[in-house]
Amino acid sequence: MLLFFKVRVEPKDLSPDDLWKIWEKEADVLQGAMAAGKVVAAYKVAGQRRVVGIFNVESHDELDQVLMAGLPMAPYLVWEELVPVREYTSFADDVRRRWK
């Protein structure tokens, strides 16, 4: 199941140094998830504390487990969007078949 995400980092009472230490741990986790195929793409929004991308999870349960406990920055993340998406080529095939 593919999901588009947009997340904002809210550092709350973290010092800049503490924020970067946690973000470095988060970067390691995210790059590992990309290598494992659990994150299809991820982009840091320039000039903002935001990241956008695409998750690839098996279920809503897996998504909840990742978002609630699997991320070092979980306490500092505000999930602005989490939207199911599909490959456009698959959609195009459905259109050509007229949903048959």
C-alpha cells in the first residue's frame, strides 16, 4: 500500500544541537527504510523543517507501528498529510480498460 506523506518537524523545547542529533538518527532510520523498500522516496523541503515522500507498507497496522514507535523523531513530528496513492501506470491501464 503506497501512501504519500507530508510531515513537519516541531522541535518544541529541543536545543538546535539536540534537534540535529535526533535528526541524524532519523536520517539513518529513513535511509535504512529506503534500502528495505519501505520508503519509496523522500525529500527534504528546502528552507523548511518538512519532509515529503512515499511509504510502502503492508497494512494500516504496520503504518501505525512505524509512525508511533519506529521513528526517533516521533515525538516531534506533525503529520500534515497521509494519503493513499497508486502508480499512475496502473490507473492508466484501468482507464484504457474502462474499469473492466
